[in-house]
Amino acid sequence: MEQYLPYVQRLESLLHADCASSPEWLSAAECALDGEPSRELRRLVDLASRRADGTFFTGSKLAQRLITNSPAATARADLIFDPTCGAGDLLLAGARRFPVIKSSLRKTLRNWGQRIAGLDKHAHFVRATRARLAILAISQGAKPDLDDAEELTELLPFLSVGDALATSSLAQTADWLLLNPPFQSTPVPPDCRWATGSITSAALFLAHVTNAACQDTTISAILPDVLRSGSRYKAWREAITSQVCVQGLSRFGVFDQSADIDVFLLHLAKNGGKKGTPWLRCPASTPRKGQTVGAFFVVHVGPVVPHRHKDRGPASPYVHAKSLPRWVEFEPGAETLRFSGRLFKPPFVVVRRTSRTGDPKRAVATLITGVQPVAVENHLIVMVPTDGSIKICRKLMGALESPKTDEWLDRRICCRHLTVSAVAHLPFWGIKT
């Protein structure tokens, strides 16, 4: 992230301004404290590099919302710690709660330096965090009296370069952990018991700090919505809540314009080994037993993975998301595929897995008819009626098209793909049992 250095130097130059109360300085400080670091990151570092590194700064609005909504906001926190601090948005939001010694910036930062800790693997980001904390203190009335920006290293000793996953010491001593971890995909470590293959890095970071935190530590995190609603993270959720009490959960929406990922805010309290509280996974209402889609249909993901397909086995009718007509009854046959895996005998209903909050219809469906078993692509979710009747498939088509389905799924799941679990738990509107 060498490209970011000129901006860091510009931040540090604000610490030596002769007129810290001038309109020009106040305007520059306001930008430095509210969104400019993220804008400069997008300008100076290309999107591919930021995605590969998982580097997307929180922003002041989201940071303030996380801090304000946390139960720790009204309690004393002797040490706050952000293990992936970036340019410091979360730490700045936390520092606004601390007193300012107006006679001296140096004294203010020496006081804050015993209460603020952060890590980041990029040295330029740590420098930006130190400089922005100093700018915040000046903007709140602290008199500038630093000889050089290098003094910030001594005044803020717990802000350092490091890998949060390689250390636990600061997490063990913090009263309040603030976390906006990287979201990029990463291989599962060999010792991981709750996942295989690849997962979002955010799951590893939260698991790590949860394990390291001491009893009664508050953890406030910004996380990708797939952790809240994704079926493959069920074991992760159980592992986390075996150690914590869930104090609050709220959806935020899209993280920002460059990281097009839906996120939620989670507040936890380490409970010292006591039995954890149930995961607040879904604010959507739960229907009575027997009134869900899963009570009448067996739900699967289509087994055909195009880029792994070996073109073996007998030729069968084939359906996939790109060409399948919507909201109709359709008998496949014009397109076939040699496939030796599982086939589905009609009638059954499929919905497109690609779906996100705000789409006109969240569960776009097609009723598959005919007599020949059908191969189904993995971008479709398959719902096979347990009674084998086309009648109940037609009822399901009506339920899926209902605005109630869109509203329920918007509350239930924000990630870009529907899951088997979400579809199975969907209320079957209008069905009589």
C-alpha cells in the first residue's frame, strides 16, 4: 500500500498548522475525519488490490452507528482495541468518548494512548490512524504542541503494525473490541473445526478475538451478512455463541459503493464459559410448524456445476438459470446434458439462487413438468414435493410470487444467494394444514 503514503503525509502536515482554528484548517480536518481516507484509498489503490487484500475502510457514519448502538457505549471501557484498524475509523468513534486536555495535544494523546490499541499489517494505515486521532483531539480543542509527527509513536504506544491472527495479547487485555475485519475469501486453517474449503476472513477474525477475549469483554463487529444467514456458517455461529452472549444484532445494508456487500452489526459479550445465548440469526417471523415450504417440499441445490462438469453419463433434459423462463410451467427437453449425478423427476419447482435485498422478486420461480428426469444446474434451488403432485407445486408458485415472500426474505437474508435453509423455512403463504 505504498501508494497511500502521500496522503498519510498530508494528514501529518495538519498537525503543524500555525492556525489550527482557521477555516481552512477546520475544513481540511473535517474531511480527514469524515470519509476522506476511504476516498483517497479508492483513488490511490486499484480495486483489484483492495479486494485481494480485503482493505475497505469503515467510514465515519458506519463506525459511529456501531459505537452508538453498542451496550459498551454507556459503560466505562479502560482499553478499546481494533485488531484490523485500517485508517482508524472505529478507534476515532470510540475516542470521541474520551476527555480532551485543552491545554496540550501531547497530554491528551498521552492519556488516550493508554486507552486505545490497534493493529494493522500496513504501516501507512497505522500512521494514518495516529495522525487522525491527533487531528480529532485538535478539532476538539487540544492545543497543538507536538515537535514532530514521530512523537505520535511514543504517545500512542498500543497502535502498531502486526497481524491480529498471530497474536492474542491485546485482545486478552481489552475491555471493548471493535472489529471491521477483511471479508475476502481465504482457505480454512488445518485446525479449524467448523468449516472446510474456503471461507470469509471475517469468520476467522471474529473466532480468534472471541477465543482470546477475557470474561465480560464486549465485542462490536461489522460483518458480512453471509455469516448471519448463510447455511454453511451454522457451525461457526454455534462455535461463537458457545462462548458469548449476543447483546444485539442489526442489519445495515450495503457496506459502501466500492464493497458491494451487505453487512450487519453484531454486539457480543464474552461470558466466561457460561452457556451462550441463542444466535439472533433471523428477525423474520417464524411460521407455525407445518406451514413452511420445507414441510411440503424437500429442498436441494442443483448438483450440476458447469465448470466442473465431466460430460459423462446418459443424456438428460437440462435446466439452468440463464435460459429458464420465469413464472411459468416449463417442460425441458430442447437442451440436454450428459450427467451421471442426481436427476430430479418432475413435477418440481426451481428458484434462482442469485437474489438480494431490493430485487423486484426475491424467489424467481419456474415449475418444471414432464416425465423425464432432469439435470439441474447449481445456480438453482430445487423444491421437490413430498406428495409428488403438481397441484401443490402450483400453490407454491403463487406463494413465491407473493409480496410477503419478498418482505420475509428481505428480513431473513441479505447475501447475494438464497440458501437451502432460507427457502425451507420460508412461510408457505395460503397453505391449509
